[in-house]
Amino acid sequence: MLRSFFAKEEGQGLVEYALILVLIAIVVIGILTLLGGKVSQVFSSINSGLS
């Protein structure tokens, strides 16, 4: 009975997808933190070019 309780793998795929999404979010936040100022400058120059 105890063995069958730990053998259930329902919902395991959902947890794996959630972990992948969390890792992707951490990487994206890190990249935006490092390059945030440069991205802002690019959009500012595009905005001033359109004006």
C-alpha cells in the first residue's frame, strides 16, 4: 500500500513544465536586468528618429 502511494506519478509532467518556465523566467529577468539600460537607449533613439 505504501509502495503504491509513492508510485503514483500523476501531475509530474505539470511540475516539470512549471520548473522549465521558472528557469526561463529567471534567465529572461537576468538578461533584461543586465541589458535594460541599453534596450532603453535603443528605443529612445528609435523614438527620436520617428519624431
